[in-house]
Amino acid sequence: MAAGLIGGAALGAGFGELLRVIVEASKTAAMFRDNLEELASMLSPIEPVIKEIQSFNKAFDKEYETEQLVEIVKRGKKLVTKCCKIRRWDIIKKPYYSHKLLGLKKSLERFCQIVMQTHQARDIKEVLFETKEISVGIRKLSLKEGSSNGNGICNQVAVMGPCRVPEPRGKVLGFDEPLKELKVKLLKDGVSVIIVSAPGGSGKTTLVKQLCQDEEVKGKYEDNIFYVSVSKTPNMELILQKLLQAKDYAVPEFQNEEDGLNYLEQKFRQLAIIPILLILDDVWPGYEFLVHNLKFELPDYKILVTSRFAFPRFDDCTYCLNPLNDDNAMTLFRHNAFLQNGKPCIPEDIVNKVMKSCKGLPLALEVVGRSLCGQPVAMWLKQAKQHSKGLSILHSNTDLLAYLQSTLDTLDDEAGIKDCYLDLGSFPEDHQTPATALIDMWVEQYKLDEDCDAFIKLHELSIRNLVNLVVMRKDDASEADSFYNDHFVMQHDLLRELAIYQSSFDPIEKRRRIIVELSRNNFPNWWSEEKQQPLGAHLLSISTDETFSYNWGYIQAPEVEVLVLNFRAKNYVLPVFMEKMDKLKVLIAMNDSIYPAEVSNFQLLYSLSNLKRFRLEKVSVPSFSTSSFQLKNLRKISLVMCNISQAFEKGTNKMSDNFPNLLEIDIDYCDDLTELGEGLCDVVQLMKLSITNCHKLRALPEGIGKLVNLEVLRLTSCTDLMSLPETIGSLSQLTILDISDCLSIKNLPTRISELHNLAKLCMRGCSSCTLPSTITKLQHLKDVICGEETAYQWEFLKSYLTNLKVTVHEQDINLNWLQIFV
């Protein structure tokens, strides 16, 4: 108790000092005056309450909570002091500190709530008995005068209390289709939980509020719709209190949370003669247990959840809310941008440009529309010109920026999740980014042990709705082996712009990541400065289009570890300054044109002595066996949709001499590959070889048996591959062999029996493949994934292979894979 009193005293003193600092700052820090005045008006009424609490020696109930509040007050004072030092010419810092002040306001709102609860606790307890007696009297009266339901239970009249569904603010536009779809999902039998998931600002809460105004929904649930705003730090006790008070039930003191839940279930059971709908708005990660705890076995009882995050355990009952299409976006934008009785005088093309800059996000359409309402044409032209220059609307809308930034507050800096999110801006807008490209970046840049560690970070971003993880072909077996070639990442344009914006606060020479888009001969000013400072960036992304002249100039970027080159060209010139990137670990060059590009100065790669991974897409690749091509630290090569007919031919040097530490080669969708060159067979230290979707590959070289360290051989969807060479039996370390969808393979080689370490064999779609009798010698074989046509052969062999598990693969029929070429 003493500790609590001390904490309360420290809190009171600190609070008074914080309020004084805020009031003084509101007079001098003009840039943040609105924020500070709002804080002052919120805190001023609380000061006398705190003094009263201290005078009666009242303390907060939980010591740890007091310590947290004291810390919030200290940090608040420090933040306000910093804001006073921001000068008007440092306008670029305004969004950052406005966002910080918004975070302080939210924390202090929780603080005020605790103070008021502490102040009211004694008064509440004093009147509780009297209130309960009055309530009992009212209930007795209602039992005498009210109508009965036939089961002896009186129909109770709902008190419009703390759980009434708020009506949407203003007119709801653009949600006709989502409302229909969600309504069907809600009224469908057999579904007890529905998750409405989308990024912040997508209109999830508005959608649910409007759904509750639907006559059919109201007709079904009547007064049994309960709405609870959960938010970031929910309190189960408070939630239970609100739900019980909504029907005017007395709230007893519970021994524990379980008692409270049991009591609520009992009360809900009394109400269940009419279906019950519980809405949990804005549930954050880590609090999914709320949904589980509030799931009661009641007839037609449903829980509707909104969240800016995805919850994997509820994937089957999740409704993903998409951005508005252009027509609906324009309707919503016009409603906010133009006076309803006035005739707009803004040219249609300007309106359209500004609307499109909002990327279909309802919050952006409302905020930008309201900001331009009643403004002269010049303001509209300025906004449209910013969009034409590629500038984000975040630069001119601090309210929208602050709202979107709140999503980033949940990202764990220590786990590197926020850095991974910021890296996503390195790839072009509306582009399907291969998950493997991100994995290559993150493994090397953040020193991760395995590819799966990087994929876990990608999954974390996905469940927070910061990315959309698209799986072209669902294959759990490949994912279990950390093979992610069928996984791609897409991102809402505004979330990408937010990542880029977040990376642009520091001076250019101090930024951790630099993202540049170049067209024709237009370079940013810092690029062309005569006395250019060396850049400190660890990641450099350069995007160019077909109009770029490739007169690169020269920049100094000695700290770069990851270089991403996005381009669209038939002929490409690598930036000459990359030869001085002595710390470069990962190079990703991705061509977005139809055909593979010729790279005139490919030899620049040879100078990258620390390079560990490179990934090329739609590039013509020369021979890797030339004397000058030596990368001693290279560990992985990825070639996607490239011309590689010369890449693995024997040359003046052995590939093993040029790449002495190369462990993995990944070749995907390389249509000109008909035969794999013998040069690759010299890389005896190779551990993983993946040749997938190379439909013209007819044969593997006999020399493949030299790859004695190979552990994984993946040949998926090489439809013209006729057979595997007998020398495959020399791959003594092979543990995984995947020949799925190699439709032309009729027989497995007899020497497959020599693969004594083979543990997994995938052969889905190999319906015509016959197994040799020697296959019974594979005593370490544990998993076989195959189609129904082949499964009977393996079932017969189970008596010889006692540890064998045969999984019959169900065909995943979808056309998602076609998007790779779009």
C-alpha cells in the first residue's frame, strides 16, 4: 500500500508539471498548437480530481499500473519539450511529431480513465446496494406488468446503454456490395464467428455499423445486438461490465474472470430466445482469446469481429474488405469534396487525378475530399500536380498520415518486423513481389539463420494486413521444406507509400534505405550535387522505365548491403557505381518487360567480392565459367524467366573455381533451357538444386552424379523431362527428391535404390510413372506425396518400407499462377 501511495504522489506531481508544460508550449509552438490545446483541454478537468485523490490518501489499485502511468507522464513532458524546439522551417518533421502527440493523447486517455475510475470507486460502492434494491423492485414490477414469453421468462426491455451500436457518421457510400456479401455471411447457418479484416482506414467499422442498420438484420436480432469497442489494450472486466449493463443487469463483484464469463453466459442464455449478435470492434493481435472466451454454446449466437489484422485460426470465416473500385471511390470522394447544394467548378480530369491518388481507401477519400472542399482551383491543381510527380498524398495530409502510422506502432522493433515492412517499398507499385526475393534480402541483411526465419517475418506482416500474401499453388509439402517459389507479396499502394515516407525523414546521407524512381534524365537534386556526401544507406532501390537514358552519373554508396534494380527495357546497363559497393551482399535485378533484357556490362558483377546472393529476372545470362567471373563468397543464384542456354556451359574455368562456396541454385520458368550444361556438375559443394517450370528441359546431364553433397533436388513441372539419369544413384546425401508434374517420366531409375538417405519423395501428377523393384531398398524413406494413380503402387510396398507414410495429394485447381506473367 505504501508503494502505491508513493506512486500516486509522484504521479500527481508529475501530472501537474506536464499540464504546465503543455499549456506553455501551446503558446509558443505554433506548429503543434492544435494538438497541444486539445491535450490541455483533456487534462485540465482531471487535475483537481488527482489532488482530491491525494488528499484522501487514495492510491491506485495496482502498483505496476502506477509505474506505467508515471512513465507516460515523464515521456509526455519530454516529447512536448522536443516539440517546442521544432522551428517552422523544419516542416518535414511535423507529421512525425504530430503522430507522436497523437500517441501521447491515446495513452493519456487511458490515464484519465484510470483516474476517474479511482475517484468514482468509493461512490459507486456506496450506492451499489441502493441501486441493486431499486433494480430488484423494478424487475418485480416488470414481472407483474410485463409480457411473458411462454416459458416463464419475461421479455426484458433493453436499456440503451454502453453496448448500443453507434450509427455511422454521415452518409455511408460505396459499400453496397460489401454489405450484401457480409450480410450473407452473417445470416448463414453454421458460422459462429466472422472476422472482417482489412488495413486501417478501409472502413471496417463503418461497414459493420451500417450492417446493423439493415432491416433484415435488425428484424432477426432485435435488441440483442451488443457492440464493444475493444482497441489495443482491452480489459475483460470492463467488457463484461458493459455487456451486463446493456441489459440493466446488476454487476456483482467476481472472484475471477471465469466467474464473470459464467455469469454473462447465464444471462445470455436467458436472452437467447431471440438470436444474439456480439460485435467486437478493433481487436488487436494477442487478444484473439477474447473471441474464444466469449464463444458460448447458444442457439444462433454469433460474434462479428473487426480487425486491421488477420487471425490465421479464423481463416475460414474471414471476410477481407477490399479497397473501393473507381466508381464507388468517386462517389464517396465527391460527397466529401463538394457542397451538396453547390455546383462543382473543378475540371473533371483534375478531380479524377486527385481521387485516384487516394488508392480506393475510404479514409483517404474522406480526409482528402474534406480538405479540398470549398478550396479554389489552384489548391486542386497543386494536389493533382503532386500526384503526377509521384508524390504521395501523405505529404500533404497529416491526419491521414497519423492514422496510418498508428498501425506501425504495433510492429516489434526488436524482432526487426518494422525494418522488414519498410523494405517493402523497394519494389514497384502494383507489383507482385516474389517472397523469395524478400527472403534473400532479409536473411543476409538481418543475419537470419534460415530462410524460414525470414518467411515468419513475412507471415507476421501478413496477419497485420500490411501485406497480402498470395500463394499461386498451394503446396504444404514444399512449404515444409522452406521452398517458397509459389509465394508472392502484394501491398496496398498507400501502405507502400507509407513505408517510403517513413524512410525519408533523415537527411539523404543518413537514411538507412534509399528508394529512387528515375525516368529519362531526371535525377533527384542530391544525386547531381558536385560535393556529394557518401551515402550511409544499407539498402538502395533504383527503379527505371524504358525512357531512362542509362547515363547513371556517379554516387558513393559504400555501406549498401542490398541493391534492388527494377527496370523495364530490352537492353540494360548496370549502374557503374555498384563496383565500389564493397559491402554488397544481395543483388536483385528484376526486368518488368515482356522479353529478357541484354545486359551490356554484366562483368560488373565480377567486382562484387562480398556478394552472397543474386537474383535475376528476365535477363540474358552469359556463361558462369569465364575466367573473370569469380565470386568467392556467393552462396545462392536465382534465375527466373531468364535466357540461360549459355549459363552452365563449360568454359575456361570450372564453376566450382568461380563459385567455391555456392550452395544453392534456383532456376524457374526459364523456357530456353533444353539441356542442363555439364558445367553445373562441377559445383560439387552444391546442396540444393531447384529446376522448376522449365517445360522444355528434356534431360539432365550424366555428370549430375558428381554433386555428392546435394541434399535437395527439385524438378517440379519440367513437363518434357523424359527420365532421370542412372547416375542419380551417386547422390548419397540426397534427402528430398521432387519430380511433381514431370508428366513425361515413365520410369524411375533402378539406381534410385542407392539413395540411402532419401527421406521424402514428391511425385504428384506422375500418373504414368512405374516404380522399379529396387525401390524397396529405400529403408529411410518416410514420406511419399503422390496422386491417386500412383498411390496403389506405394500402398503395396508398405510391407517392405515399414516407416513409410503415403499422402495422396488433392489437386489444387486455380489460375493464380497465371498472374506471374501479367
